[in-house]
Amino acid sequence: MTLAGDRQQTIADFIAQKILKQPGRVIKPDAPLISSGLIDSLSFVDLAVFVENTFGVRLKKSELNAAAFDTLDQLADLIARKQNP
């Protein structure tokens, strides 16, 4: 698995276990998380905090939106840019 794939899997596991309470749920890398309503506004905050703490990045308020956070692919790309500026 690639580093991006590892990031995606870590995030998918967190969403499935902690947010959706469905540990066996598979979340595809391109599945919409926010725009589909899978993640609500309260869970979005939990996800943002998880990303910051797990990957050691700081997110700007302007990055906390569906354009940057709607899929695992987008999240992995955002984390990669933050870790390797």
C-alpha cells in the first residue's frame, strides 16, 4: 500500500469505527463524505481534529470545507501537501 493509501485507510477506519459506529464498513477513496451527508457538521469537527492529531498537521479555517474534505482522496492529498510543503 502506498503512503496515500495508508493515510486513506487510517482515515476510513476512524470514520467507520468512531463516527459511523460501523467497524466493518468499507469507504471507497472517492466516496463523498460530506456532500452525501455521511458525515455531519459535528462529525466533521471530530474528523478535522483526528487528522491534525494523527498526521501532525495544522489545518487552516479556509481548508475546513467540503472542497478539501469530501473524499478520502482529497484528504490524503491535503495531508501530503501539509506534511511536504
